[in-house]
Amino acid sequence: MHRVVISIESPTAFNFWRTAYSHGWADLSPFSYDGDKEELTRLFTLSNKKLVLARITSNKNNIIISTETSGSHLTSPDKKEIITQLKDCLRLNEDFSEFHRIARSHADYRWIATSGSGRMLRAPTVFEDVVKMICTTNCSWAFTKIMITNLTKAFGNKFNGSTYSFPTPEAIAASSENFLRKEIRAGYRSPYLIELAERVASDKLDLESWRTSDLSTEELFKQMRDVKGIGPYAAGNIMKLVGRYDYLGLDSWVRQQFYKVHKKGRKVQDSTIEKHYAKYGTWRGLFFWLEMTRYWHDEKFKL
């Protein structure tokens, strides 16, 4: 194994661990995490097909990337690409100053700016984010993990005994609905995943453009909904991963959290939840998500 340590400067108002553990992606292959060490691990696939296992931590001023490769040494372009992919995953090039300014103006949300919260971990590609989001629909988190683990083992490239890269669209497209149903256990999602992979592999669907799209939020949401397998919940949450926070992305778990946090467990209509966050405008989906998941960090991080 060849090992190299890379250090990059953290942006202002940035909290590494609250970003790395901002939602469930940290727990889905080829990500993994160690909460005690506050360490995020990711197997990156470079454009030259080289696999790089990166263990990512932080100190006061820097993000530390400890890399391992099983083949040749990392070149300067390799290192630059690792940094580029990691910055994309951690959203380091995005400006959250306006969001933090608004958070400071509301007493109940000042903790967001104080803690440097707001960035949500995402995959290096929109394709990976979309596949994972489809695999979160209508099932338990445990079952989502099973599907994603099965996908990486079946179609990804092996790095070591237990670590596999995320599969390319071409690899999934070359499979079949029957295989996804039987071996991946993707159920009704199987034809959606096959069609998605085929459209992306044949350049008929440009998912990666969603992160830089000039479309209005409403138009982009509709474009996402036009993809089979992406319902309102999935589209609302994919929107957050491309930097649009107008949608809440409601599912059964966050509904229960809202009832608990704001209604003493009493159920309310989705319209009531939407109305509660409407005053936060284009950032409302992010305020909602951070409030629903605040307890993940509160016990360890005293604000």
C-alpha cells in the first residue's frame, strides 16, 4: 500500500463532523464513518480508474486526508482530483454566509451558525446520489444499506477484502431487472434503476448538470420528477444535494420528528409542516432538516 497525507484549509464557518454526519450517506458504501474518531472514510474512483481509500478528519484549521492506494503512487494530478472530489462531497466551495446570517436572526436557530452547520454530505456524482435516494424510498434504513452494499459488491471495483467502489452507470445498465430483484434485493426499484443507468450511460440523461443548472427551482424539481423512481420525497431531498433548499422532502421519519419536536407527538397535516417553515424562504428545507437532526449531535457537541 502507498500512503500519502493531504491537507486542505477549512473554510470559515465550517464544521467537518456536522457536515460528514449531516445525514445517512456517511453510513452507505463506499462511505463509512467512525463517530468516536470523528472520521469519515471514502473510496474514491479517479478519472484514470485508480482507487484511493481516503480517511478524512479535521483539526482547527484544516481537513486532513490520509490516503491509501494499492497500485502506483499518487501523482500531482491524482492529488488534485482527490481534493476536487472531496471539496464537492463536503460542499466546501459553496457559500453559506447568507444562510448563517438568517439563522443568527432567529433565536431558535442561532446554534446553526455558531456550530458551522448547514453543509450536507453528498457523493462525488449526482448519479450516486440519485441511486441512493431511490433506494431510501418506502423501506427501512437497514434495508437501504443492504441494497447499496449489494450494489457496490456486485458492480463496483474491489479495493480490498471488504471495500468496493460505487458502480458506474454502464455497470448497472449491463445487468438486468431480474438480477437486481434477486441479487440486489431492489424490488420494485429494479426497473427504475436499470432505466436510469441506461439513460445516463447513453448520454440521454445528464444528471451531473443538475448541480449547475440554470433552471428555476420549480423547473428543476419537475425535471427530477420526470425520472422514473423519483417521487416528491426523493426529488425534494435530491434538491438539497444540488444546493436547492425550497423543498422539505417529507417522509415518515421526519414527520414523526416534527410531531415530536413541535407538536408533543400529535400528528398534523403536511401543509401544517410546510407552513411552519415557509417564512425561511429558499432555505426552508435546510432549516427543517437541521432542526429534525439536531439531536444527533447535541449530546456530544455542547453549544
